[in-house]
Amino acid sequence: MARLGEGDKRWIVEDRPDGTNVHNWHWAETDCLEWSRNFLTNLLANKTLIDGEGNLKIRTKKIEKLEGEAYVNIRKGKIIPGYELNLVVSWEGEVKEADGSSVMKIEGNVEFPYIADENADEDPEVKVMVKDEGPIGKRLKDAFVVKGKPFVLEQVKTYVNAMANGGPAKEEGEVKKVVKKPAGAGNVALPPPIAVDEKANVVVAKKEKKKEGFKTITMTEKFSCRAKDLFEILMDENRWKGFTQSNARISKEVGGEFSIFDGSVTGTNVELQEGKLIVQKWRFGNWPDGLHSMVRITFEEPQSGVTVINLTHTDVPEEDRYGNATVVENTERGWRDLIFHRIRAVFGFGI
């Protein structure tokens, strides 16, 4: 064995003057507790869950407690998250009369006693509590369990996915990858190639490649109903409220706007043909600013009483504004589980 300091220098890990972690030899650990607090606040605080259904209004208020630890280790490019958290979110419920006047307001908490990396592939335990256990309090608590519990679980799942992708360490790593080359260095970026149309004697720029970072969702679904009935369900705000149990505002005019799932999705009608075609511009609230996608739904009746719809949802971003790479998966699941399957269940259109 070589004496201390006399080993082959190629195998000695040295501190570099520029601070570079060569080949990610060392563990790089990032404390994520404060980042987790801010991330979960954005996901869970001040969110309206029920607004008017059954003369109830329920919204989350703020993160009351976030205790434990959260960190991300990165070694040789491998992300190793670690977290054990106790999370408490406060919420407020209100019962109103038919005229809109308030009958009573009651507060409560929803607690996740143990959110941990070891259980990342499972739904964590959720405890819903209300400060007044009377009849109205019980009614509000039951409503929160039905509508609020799935919402808070989905947001925690978003946090778990963000940690699996590196949390704040991912953002820091992407910044470090950008290295400026000195002036006059090789590999100078060239302008886009051009093509010459010799017959027209015109210089034409070649088309750019399809933009990266976006996906297309395609889906075919069959229903036991007439096409016009299914078209009407998708374009009627009262029916949307019925099968999604969420607020909706839908214009039936081309150029008109719509807002569904309590405002989580907004957009504009581009083209409408009753019983045949719906084309809409869609945007989700957690997408980066300025991004819109296009939804195209065609209706066919191969036989009487059977309708087949073909969905094409283009320009769906792969990541949301927080860097979570679950947008495409969640959007596809939303179409299947929250729209098509619920239409079958509520209206009896199953095949």
C-alpha cells in the first residue's frame, strides 16, 4: 500500500480551486425542508375545494405545521431523496342558506402524520379533523373527506414526485451545467441551415424540428349513447358539475371561454359541430405561464346507440411550473378517470 500522499495522483480526490465536484465523486447533499415548506404551501394553501354545492363552501387555509427532515443526496448523477415529515394543513368550512347568507363557519385540520421516502409508492395516512363535532361540523367533515381528501393526497403525491426528481437540487444542478466558453473557443454555434429553391431563385429557411418538451395524448373511448347526447354532456356546465362534483362555466359559442374543475382548467372554444366535433384550447393552472394545448374530440356512431369518440390532446408540456414531470401522466389519467369513466358511471353510458 502506498504511503499517505504517495499514491497514484489519478486516484487521489482533490479539492479543485473552482469548487467543481469532479465526476460527482463526493456526496452532494441539499437540505430541502424550507423548500418543502414553500412547495407544499403553493400546492395546498388557500385552495377552494367546494363552492356552492349543497350550500357548502370549503377551502384550505395554510400550512399549520411541517416538522421533520427533508434532503436530497446526489452521487454520480444519482438522486437519492430522504424525508420524514409530519404535515398539518388548516381548512375552513361554511354552511349557507339558499339565499347565500351564512349559517355557520367551522374550522378544521387535515394531518399527514408520516410522509416518508420509504413509503413513496403508497398513499400516506390522512386524518381529517373538525373543531366542532356537532351536526354541521360532521356534515362539513364528511364533505371534506369526499372532496378534499383526494385533492390533498394528489398534491402530496406531486411533492413526492418532485423530491424523486431532485427537488431544489435538480434546479441547482441544471444551473451548474451551463458553462460559458471563452471568446474564440471552438464549436461556435452555426446559424440554422438554409435551402435554395433554384427554380424560384429564393432562399428558403428549413423548417425547425418539432418543439421538444411537449407530448400528444391520444385516446379512443366507446359509449352506449347517441353522439349528440355525449356532445351535450361535454358542453353543458350543469352536467359537468354533476359528474365531476366541481364548479364549471362553459360557453357553447365558438370563441367563448370555459372554466372547469373549479377553475383548474380554463380555455376557449375553437370549433364546434354539434354531435360531431369539439376543438378547444386548454390550459391548466399549474402550467408555466403562456402555455396552451389543443384538444380535438371527434364523435362517430358506427351503429345506432353506440358512440365512439377519438381524443387528441396536443402540446401537453412534460413539466409543470414547479418542475414536476407528471403532467402528461396526470392529464391522461384525468381524461380517463375523471371525465370518461365518470360519464359512464353517472349517466349509465357503459358498454
